[in-house]
Amino acid sequence: MTPPSQAQWFGHPKGLFVLFMTELWERFSYYGMRAILVLYLTASVTGANPGLGWTNVEALTFYGWYGFSVYMASLPGGYLADRFLGQKKTVLIGALLLALGHLTLAFQNMQAFYGGIFLIVLGVGLLKPNISTMVGGLYAQHDIRRDKGFTIFYIGINLGAAFAPILVGWVAYQYGWHYGFALAGIGMLLSLILYAQGQKHLVGVGDFLGKSTQAEDRAKLRQPLTQVEKDRIWVLLLSFLIVVTFWGAYEQAGGLMNLYAEQKTNRHLLGMEIPASWFQSLTGFFVISLGTLIANFWTRRALKGKESSSLAKMAIGTMIMGSGFFFMTAAALQYEQMGQAAMYWLILAYLFHVIGELSSSPVALSFITKLAPAQYASIIMGAYWAATGLGEKLAGMIGAYSEHWGELQTFTGIAIFCILFGGLILLLLKPLKRLTHGADDDTLIES
Ligand code: GLN
């Protein structure tokens, strides 16, 4: 394959910043639209800003299936990239479909609504796994900057995710839902343009192996997997159990914790009431402010030769995120005694969630790009995103069951499960690491 573009910026390949901007605006459209979706579905048909008049249960069910479908579509999205198109082209087609889909939602009829949602599902499926794989393609095999590169990319995701609910939500509230959808569409158009413009920095990244000028690249598509490669795929599939657990707990944010903010939390501050939806931006802002700090912490540990394998980080991340739920236990106790919970519990819970997320989620993306054999790189990334989709569905189910179990028990149960599960992975670390056959070991690359 042509070697990846070498031009650097802030010590990282310039292509990283193209992917950063593309994903920032893609996530702006995704989270902007997601923030108003349920509100639009449940708004009354006869109000000043009319919606579809669905019940809460109908809307939440649709929302759950939506989250599940967009990430499940990453499986065919990854397959298409590996077998036929390469990641770079697949991302471009995904971006086109996403722009079309979001702009279609700006029209006010039911065909446009379902058509737009369908295009968004296809678009995310084509774009999301493949753009993540491309970030890995910017770095050589054992480059220690890879995890940091993914953290920078992750900050881009969250810049989009933090501002979108505020801006799109505001436009939808002021001018009408369909203007909100249109703003999300404009964000996606920007993403498409930035990606198309940045192609010169992505030479040699995300190309289809079958079209490579190197015979050994083309041969990879036909070669059977070696035992080492099979072992690595096994350890990846096992690590996806951590992924399902992590997101199954973390994604209470948009559901149960969101309702907790709305219904059981005292949101008065300095004489005003903070809208519950604003708490949805907190995790994004925490990621932006803590991203490099946490990445540097782990790099420093690695340089000192201390345990900092990807699996250890993912397990510890799950434990830290899980322990954040103890703050929700405290909130539930306070609510039971006083009839209202203080908001700092929610803020502390989200803070721990993000510290855990930053130790786990960008690391998982990076880990996949290190371990997956080149000819299956995208489909395995697709499977990762499908696992996060399962996590989202699980989160919805746990949230719904909390009606029976009680919130106090649910929050405490999630915390204990995550800590025990993470602990179990740490105990199994040695045999799991053996299965990676050294692919997770980093070396310092001069830049
Ligand atoms: N917030 C991250 C993103 O949007 C991860 C979401 C998830 O895995 N469910 O990429």
C-alpha cells in the first residue's frame, strides 16, 4: 500500500485532523437530531410546535430501536469496506447518505420522516466504523501515539456531542422541530465538505486492499488466517463483552438518569431552574476537558513500564465508571428521605462515568486497530459498534426494569456488577494478554 501521508501537525499525522473535523460535525448532526427526536415524537399534534403525538412508551421504544439499528448497521458497513470499497470511499458514501437523510427530516411529512431515518441508519453504518478504522491506519503498528491519536479523535466526537443538543435544541424550540433537523443537516453537509477537501492528507489511508499496487496486500484478501491472527480475533471478541457491559451501564445517561434529573432532582441554582436536558451535555464537556489529561496519565505509566495494557485500561475504566453509580445510590437515598436529590450527585456520577469512558472507549478503538488482521479490519470494527448497540439496548431494558426493582437497587446493582466484572477481567489479564501475541505492546516513535 502507498505509505500513509507523513505531514505532521501537533506531533500527529495531518490526516488525524481531517478525520477529527469530519467526525466532529457528523456527531453534531447525530447528537443534535437525537436530542430532539423523542421530544418531537411526543409533542402534541395540535401544539404551537406540533410533533407526532406519540406516547412516551412508543417514543422510547422507537428511540431504543433507532440506537440499536444505527450501530448494528456498522456490520454491513464494515463488510462493504473490507470486501469491495476500502474504508475511505465507504466513509464518503456514508457522509453523503447522512447529509441526505438529515436534510430529508427537515420536510414535514411521514414519508420524509421514515425515509430520513432509514438513510441515517445506513449512513452511520457506513461511516462510523470505517472512520474509526482509518484513525488507526494513520499510525505504524507499534506507534505509542496511537492511543493518544484516538483520544484526540474522541475529543472531536464530544465537541460535536456537547454543543449539538444546546444549539439544535434551541433552534427547534425557537423556530420549530424541522428547523432543528435542518440545522443538523447543515452540520452534516459541513462534515462532508471537510472530508472531501481533506483527501490530500489521507493518501494511503483506508484504501481497498484488492486495488493495492503491492501483491502482498492483495494476497492478504485470499490468505487463510494464521493461528496468531485467530487468537487475536478471539481476544477481541471477548473484549466486546466489556464493551456491552460498559455501554449497558453508561447509556443510562440518556434514559434513566435523564428522567432522574427531570423528575427527582432539585435543579434550582441562583434563582433559575436548569433544564434537565442540559445535563446531557455534561459528559461531552467533561470529555473535552479531561481527555488529554487521562491519555497522558496512561502514557506516563506505560513509559515507566507499569501495567497499561488496553485490556487493563478497559477493565479499570469499567470499574471507575461503575463506581460513579454509587453517587446515584446516594441521590436515591437522599430522594427517599427528603423528596428531592441534590444535583451534585448527578454531576459527580457523570464525572466518574467520563473518567471511566476515557480510560476505556478510545482505548478499545485503538486496541481493535492494533489486533484486527488487515483484511478484516473494518468488519471487526463494525462488530465493536454492534456491541455498543447491544449495550444501548441493554441500557434501555435495565432502565425500564428499574420500575420493578426500584432506582436505589438498580443504581447500586449496576455499580457492584461493573466493579466485579472489571475485577474478573483483571484476574484473567495474563491469559488474555497472551492471546494478543504482543500486538498491544507499544514503542516510542520519534516524531
Ligand atoms: N460517544 C461515543 C460516540 O458517539 C460512543 C458512543 C457509543 O459507543 N455508544 O462515538
